[in-house]
Amino acid sequence: MIDLRTLREHPDRLRESQRARGEDDSIVDTLLALDERRRGALNGFEKLRAEQKIVGKSVSRASGDEKVALLDQAKELAARVKSAEGESERLGRELDERLGAVPNLVEEGAPYGGEDDYVVLEEIGEKPIFDFEPKDHLALGEALGAIDTERGAKVSGARFFYLTGAGARLQLGLLNLAMNTAIDNGFTPMITPVLVKPEAMAGTGFLGAHAGEIYRLEADDLYLVGTSEVPLAAYHADEILDRGALPYRYAGWSSCFRREAGSYGKDTRGIIRVHQFDKVEMFSYCRPEDAHEEHLRLLAWEKEMLSKVELPYRVIDIAGGDLGASAARKYDCEAWIPTQGRYREVTSTSNCTDFQARRLKVRYRDEDGKPQFVATLNGTLATTRWIVAILENHQQADGSVVVPKALRPYVGLDVLEPVKK
């Protein structure tokens, strides 16, 4: 949720942010008018209540006809106070509801436009040159006995799969390397819940435009998470954090679930776009003034991991119109996929400023002891999709795949060999 003071004091900043997202900026005038009405109603309520208290004191000192008249006046005031309080509360709820639907302020400097208007910041690593016809990750995975989408579909439906043998070892090794990388950089490792309450999902901003991508268990009123960002963000809900201990950094390992609503016909082959996958996610709570630099640190740790697994990749700055509701700025790292001849997203890191913290009421005390909202940030450190890029970029002519050196101690193999059938 955006800061109400920003709306009042810097409405043009919010208008500019809405335009950067491709959203209607007239909502700003609607919110300003509603805020004025709510403050007027609250002021009227407080004046009536003050008058009610004065009359109440007079009643106790009066007698006879004067007391009867004062009692009648007190009764009338009580009704007016109740009505004014109700109107003030109604307008307050309406304002909160409308504010809750407004996305975070886009950070200055983020590109304008939509999904295709990202800015490439850098390209790192050399794309492999093969002297043979490279296979895609599914053909490699099947030959290695590593990926089984046929039985995944048989058991669970489309976009489900099994990682078997070398595939399971590769994922476990990858995520353990990511977790150890996080620990070495000061993160506390976490195994997080994958089912959360509605207030946790809403608090992180996932029940807006992308609610259709989330699995909901209606009988239990719980949601399956699409990222451990959700339980990590809600971990300190309704708490005041120790300012001296900031930033709080956590690395969450969880299975993730996404309905992939609207992706019919897209990436149906293999394990690029699936309903279930595993991920190690970085999450940071820090002071708002430190959030920009913390964001760059998360990006640097993502780049460190990609270098460890020896993948060519690029870093892009996501345009305002392609940001999620909670993000003020987002950088993606995209790995090169040889058989597709293009880069595909493998990491994403977002600066959510104090947007999530306001919803979840996560605060710290400043130097004057006054509670302030923290900033929250998140970033992918490794996920199942990385297997796609690792298999394709490190394949050899005989169908084997060389395991990147940093991964070998975790996988227990130097080379993944095709299995005999």
C-alpha cells in the first residue's frame, strides 16, 4: 500500500508512476477527493463528540426543566455522533480499499513501457558454439533419465513432471549450492510453509491482477505459494524489528505452485513453464533509505550464482508497465537457451520499498523511537528452470552434459551420461 502522505504531498509523483505503468492516473484525483471527504467527516465527528462531552457534563449539574432539555439534547447528539462516526469509518474503509488497489510507486529511472520495453544493462559470458546439432533440454533430460514429463502428465496433468536420477541430483545440488551461497553472504536459511492465509497473500500484493495464477484451497481458506517471498514477507507481520540488526536477510527454500493462467499454448514442451517447481529465494528487510543499494546487492548475488554454474546471461531493467503491483523496480537475469536462440528469465529481483510492509505492518523504530515501515526486497537465487539452461549450454555431442565445476561437489558427478534403455 502506498503512503497516504505521498498522495497528499506529492500527487504528481503518483500520477507519473501510474503513467509509467500504463495505468489510469485519474485515480489520483479520485483518491484526493475521497481523502478530503474522509478528513472532513472525521473532523465533523470529533467536533460533535466534543460537544457531546460538554453537554454530558452539564447534565450532571442541571436539574428540573433544564436537565430534561439537556437530556433531550444529549440524546440527539448521541444519534448524530453515531451517524458521523459511521460515515467517517465508511469513508476510511473506502479510501483504504481504493489505496490497496493502487500499485507501488515506480522508482525513478525505471524504463517506460510494457513487456517488450525492458532495457538491457549488460551481457555476460560467451554463448556456446557447437559443432553438432544441439538438443533441447527435454531431449537431453529424457536421454539422461533426468526428466519425465510423460509420467508427470499421466499422474498430475499437463505441465507437471518428474525429475529422476541425475535430474533430481542436479536440482538438489543446484539448490544446495544456492543456499550455501546465501549463507556465505549472511542470509539465514529457511524452509518455509507452502500454504498461507489470505492476509499473507494479500499483504504481499499477489491477490490483484495476478490472482488467477494462484492455487486456492477453498475448504481451508488457504493459498499455495508461487514463491517463498510470501511466507518470508509475512514472517515478521505485526512486528517491530530491531533497527540495529537491519537488514534482516533470509533465504527461503520451498516448492512453488503456479496455475499459469493465460499461458495456454506457451512453452508446453519441457519444464520451462510448469505448475510446480522448487526455488531458493532471497528476502531482505531493511531501512527504506538503504533499499536501492540493497537491491543492487541482491542482483550481484544472483549474478554470482549464474557465474558459478557457468551460464551466459544478460541483465535487463524491467519497464514500469511490466512490474508487479508490489515492485518499484525489477531486474531480471536471463540465461541463454541455445536451441531457442534467445535469452529466458531465470532470476528476478524486486525492490518493493515499504509497499508490502505497510500492508503487513512490519516496522522498526527510528533514532527518535518512532515506528517506521521497513522496505522489503526479494530475489531468486536458483530455481528448477535453471536446469534447462545448464543442460543445453553444457551438452556434448554424445548427449552427455558436463556438470559445472562449482556444482560437482553437490551433484556428486562430473558428467551426466545418457542412460541405457
